[in-house]
Amino acid sequence: MNGRLRYYSLIFVISLLSILISNCGRSLSPFFDYEEELNNYPSIIYSLSDEELQQLQREFESLNDNIICTRLNKFGLTGDDYYYKHIPEMKISDENMAINYAINGLVRNKKFTNITDSNELVKSGFQIRNVNDDSTCWSIRFGPQKYRGYEVFRSKIKVGLCGYGIYYIDGFWYKDICVPPIDIISKEEARNKVIGRKIIWLGYGGEPHEFIVTENSVDVNIEKIIYPFEKEDTIELRVAWKIPIIFGSFIGWHIYIDTTTGEEIAIIQLFRT
């Protein structure tokens, strides 16, 4: 009887210890993971010196046989600036060939585009059009980028092809983005933050108008995205709530609230005046 009692007591103690260890794992792991992620948030890209940029530009042009027109931006990535080069009027015979040229070119230039996976590029979606009826020039738009399932704002890439292949790349993706596992600012808290926000917008004649965000003007479709917040010499990759603001019968603005700091990162007007 005493032996059986000791046996059940031992089983009880082992079970209790297992429960305690399991609970500690659930409570402590997120804490330590979050602290580590928070120390690295936000991910920051720094601009380069003139010498570094010139060296990268030479490397970029050499990699592309000196036939590409794109100039790298101050972060060493394929930006929207390019210069004129004579382009021979050779034909890219069909759409599939143009798409393959574009995909292979973006992956080949991964140091400057951050495109490392052609499958991810294709999954992001693309639009292609024949610029000339004779198939000498094509334009393909890829994106936007999805990082851990979150859309990255303004991450579409445009590729121009003419004659021998790619002659410019406009845009790039991002890598090694810190996405904190916990939102300090919940979706509801972010929603409440924008209520009462005054928005000044300009009419057709340039006259200012005031719009005040009310509870009813905040659309229900709030989503989490990654917002590249560009400053003078850096890009901060912020995780943000994208909050649509209803203006009359349509969405007039998006307000972006950082999910960690609660800071309003940007407000973007969606209609023209």
C-alpha cells in the first residue's frame, strides 16, 4: 500500500513539474523573443557615401554588360533614375521570353534588387504590356512584395525591356525586416488614435479645407503592413496599421500608425484636387 502511494505521489510530482515547466515556457518565451525583436526594431537602411555608391554603380553596370540605364539610388538599390543609352531595335519575340528576361535579370541583380527567389516574384503578381506593336519594347510590373505575409508599401518593381533584354529597373524589395511578434498598439487602439484627427486638404483652387475624422469615418478594413519610412539618409522599415478614412462615398486617406510605438508615420491622400 505504501509503495503504491509513493508511486502515485511520484507521478503527481512529475506531472506538476511538467505543467509548471510548460507554463513557464509559454509565458517567458514570448517575453524574451519580444525583447530581442524590440531591440532590433525598426530595421534601418542607411545611405551610402559617394565613393561607395560610385563603386556599386560600376559593379552594377559591369554585371549587366554595361547596357543597363538604371542609376542606383543613395541606398545602393535600383531606384527610379536612369540615363539615356542607344538601344538597338532588336525584337523580343514573345511575352514569355520578355517575362523570363525580366525575372532572371532581377534575380541576377539580387544585390541591388533584393530579389532572391523567382517563385516569390511570380507569386507577387505581374502585369505586362507590349510598348511597341513590333515587340521591340516591353514593360513589366511586379509586386507588391509580401514579407511574412504582410504587404510592403510601395514595393512594386517596373522592368523595361528592349532589344537585347533589360534596359532599366525601377524599384526594389526589402530583406531582413524586423517584425515584432507582439503588437504594443492593438488595431482598436490605433483606430481610436485617429478619431478626432484633423486633416487639411486643398480644393481645386488651392483653398484649404478641414476634415475631422469621426468614429463613423474610420473604415472597418484595417490591415497590418510594412511601411518603408524614408528620411533624409535612412529608410526605417516600420510595421504599421493601415487605417482607411472614409470621405463621402469613397476612401479619401490612409493613416499609418506604428504597431509598436503608436506613432503616426504618414497620412496619404488618395484623391486628386
